[in-house]
Amino acid sequence: MIDGGFALAGAVTGLVVGITGVGGGSLMTPILLLVFGIAPHTAIATDLWFAAITKIVALPFHRHQGKVDWQVARRLWIGSIPISIVVVAMIAAGGSIGKLEWLSRAIGAVVLLTAVGLVLAPWLQGLARSRRISKPDRFKRHQAAWTVVAGVLLGVLVSMTSVGAGALGTVLLLVLYPLRMTPHRLVATDIAHAIPLVLVAGVGYLFAGMVDGVMLLSLLCGSVPAVICGSVLARYFSPRWLQVVLAVVLAAVAVKTLGVG
């Protein structure tokens, strides 16, 4: 049976994901923890599949407009997919990672980092742009390697907390590709990278029996139509203002989450 509360949470998150490309894990996981009182490992496991399916629905709208930078996505995958396989293999083998007492606090810390990153993104991009213009050869020489490193970081965070693939991913891409990433290309590329990553991470939790299928269905009933609407609306305005609002909300959520337990 579809739960109205979960469907509403899915709709809000789906709309944000469709417009900005971020907010899937960083918004949904804390909602599941704080509003619905879901156990951390179940919230993470279910949110990974929620984020994957929601972003799969959103991707064709952005890909159709030719906005995905597949070279950048591939570089991120080189780092994120292998490390995610390692982490989820550990989870599937023992399941102990998802039951550690500090997991809620870890989620809160990553959400807070996400909020700070969203606020500082234009400033960080400005610094990176200056370096890119003043020392182009040196900047580009290390660009691919640092993108792989960024993928490793995202793979660890997403596999452990389900947070980071979208919001932190966009910040890292702005810093690594300050001239190349236009707003809409940024959203599309980040979504394209996130889908395989969250699917790989979600498989480990699925094998460990931590995914709540009934809750997932309710969340998707809200998110699927909402993410389609958001993806269509994304072309009409800059998502920056919504990212700032999201950052404020995430900061408040992070403070609350860090006080849990």
C-alpha cells in the first residue's frame, strides 16, 4: 500500500533533483532518519535505489539536449565504481557497516559538508577559473587525475552514507572544470555519473537485505512524476537560487542529525 507521507517526501526530493541535479541522498536520507525514524542502514539502502531510479527517469531529458559530458563522467567512474564495489562487498559480506552507532553522525557530517560546498561553490569555481586561465597547461595536466580522485571520494561517501553523488559531485565538477561546466551541462553530467554509482552501491545493500521495497515504492510514486516536471523546468531558469535554499535546509538538517543518538 502506498504511504502518502513517503510519496510526498519523494515528490519534493524528485522536484529538487530534476531542477538542480542534487538533493537525492543529501535530502532524502535525513528525511527518512529524522521525519520517519527509519533505521540508518535501511534509510541508506532504500535511498540509494530511490536515487538511482529517480535519476534514471531524469537523465533522458538532459541527455536529449546533448548536455552530458561523457568524458568527465567516465573519469569519475574510473574512481567511483571500483571503490564502491569494494565497500559494498564488505557490507554484503558482513552487514556490520550499516549498524555502527556513528552512522547517523557520519550522515550528518557529510550533509553539512554538502551544504557548505553548495554555498561556497561560486567562490571555489572562481578560484579554479583563475588558476585555469593563468596556468592552463599545468591545470589541464592534472585535471584527469584529480577527477579520478574525486570519483574515489564520491564512491566512498555514497557507498557509506548514500549522500554526495549529486551535491558534492556538482561542487567538485565546478572546481575541476570551471570553464567547461555550464549550469545545465553540470546537472546532466552529475546525474549521468551518479546513476551507475548508486546502482552499484545499492546492490550491496540489496544483497544484505537492507532495502525496504514497500517504502521505496511509495517514494517513487511521488518522485517519478515530480522529477519529470523538474527536468522540464530546469531549462527555463538557473538552479542556483534553489541550491542556496537547499544548502540552508541541509545545514539545519545536518545540525539536527549530528545531535541524533
